[in-house]
Amino acid sequence: MIWTLLKRPLKRELKVSDEKKQDSPILIWLTVVAFLAAMIAIFIYVPTEQTEGAVQRIMYFHIPAAWLAFFSFFIVFLSSILFLWKKEREWDIYALASAEIGVIFCSLVLITGPIWARPIWGVWWMWDARLTSTLILWLIYVSYLMLRAQTDAGSMRARLAAVLGIVGFLDIPFIHFSVLWWNSVHPQPKMISEEGLGKGMDPSMVATLMISLGAFTLLYLVFMGQRIQVEKMRDEVEQLKKDHLYSR
Amino acid sequence: MNNMGYLFAANLFVWGGVFYYLFRIKKHQRSLQNDLDLIKEAVEKGTEGE
């Protein structure tokens, strides 16, 4: 038992919070409702695309996942800058949480993309500028998480991770413009096109994409809340061990 | 073109990924809460013996 580690009585006050960590039920239920609405829109409301058929519906997962991956990495970028500037652990926690969630969304992009590509292009993968740069983005943030996992906790780890989190974000503008700069097989942006915002798509498709994007954004917020809570609990455990057990 | 199998596979990966991550976070939270409870118990036993 852990309490046998205590050789003598404690004088310091116990800092463990008695209140159990609370989830945000409103946000969770809002996310569930948003995803139900998204499923109805994706599978019932929106008409089947004429040339690609049912497989085009993958785009209503693929595009929001891509946007959320980019958004997650933007939060890593922002939090990393703020961490280097203010040296507050809080920003390091936000960066770590967002990087992990970004890797999850980026993985979904790299999985759903090839599943869509196989029946449309006839191949799972092409070493196209956008696909390759997205894979590089995923590798950068996987290495960010590996760096954090393999290095001893401390300000040096947080600083190194912050630098990688900032540098890694520079790949995102490259990914966005890659389809415009080079002859890419990847579809051109239709939501943000020269014709105007959402003008390159049928209104029902735009609506479905927006609902799905909303649901994914809420999911990001749920994940962030949960992941931040894990990191704060870990800090609390480490602090208590240091204060009450290791110092005996 | 139909390709319902591909649509199903994509859905499976998306939902599988989402629930896997959610369960992983919950598992970490339970484990850390358990650690917190154990430390609290240990510290309380320590102060009782004072």
C-alpha cells in the first residue's frame, strides 16, 4: 500500500481537492445532438452527388476533420507562443492537449482521404503536394508528442515542444496553397473559391458541411476539456507525491 | 457509382477513432483519480498517527 511509504506523521495540509472533477453535461449533450443532426444531414438530407455517388459523403467527415486538425495545430501554435512568452504551465497544457487532438483529427483525414480516393482515383495514395504535406504535418505533430513522452518533465521539455509546435504550424499554409500553386490531383477548394464563400457548392451541401463542421468543433471542445482535466490531475498527483511522499 | 462499402469503412474509422480516444481519456482520468484517492488516504493515515 502506498501509505506505508509514510514513515512519520504529516504536518502539511493535504491539498487534494475533495470535489470530483465535473464534466460539462451541456456541452456533451450539445455535441451528441449536433452529431445526430449531422448524421441526418449527411445520410438523409443531402442529395447523392451525381458523378462520385455515395462515396462523396465521406467528404462531410473528411473536410471538417481537416479543418479541425488545422485549428488544433493553430491552438498549439498560439499556446506555444504564449508559453514561451509568459512561462506559465497552463499554456503548455493547452498546447499538449490540442496537439494530441490535432493528431487524432489529422489521422482521420489521412484515413478517410485514401478511402475516398480508392474508388475515385483508382489508387489509395498519390505523392501529391497536398497529400504529402499533410502526411508531413502529421509526422511533425506525432514527433511533438513523442518528444514530450520521451523527455523528462520540466521546463526544457516544454520549451523544446513549444518550438516544435510553432515550427510545425508553418506547414499548414503550405498545405492550403499547395493545390493552387501546383498541378494537384486533390480537389480544388470549393467552400472558399474565387466565386465566393460557399458558391462553388450546392446550398444543401454547404449546409450539411456546416452542420458537420459545427459538430466536429463541439467534439474538439469536449476533447479539450477532458484532456486538460487529465493533465491537471496528473500535475496534482505529481505535486502531492513530491510534497507528501518523496519528501519523507 | 455506389461504393457503399467505402462509405461504411470511412464511418467505421471516424467513429472508432472518436470513441477510442474518448475511452482512452476516461481511462487516464479513472487511473489518476485512483492515484489521488490513494495519496489522500495515505496522507490522512499519516496525520491520524501524529
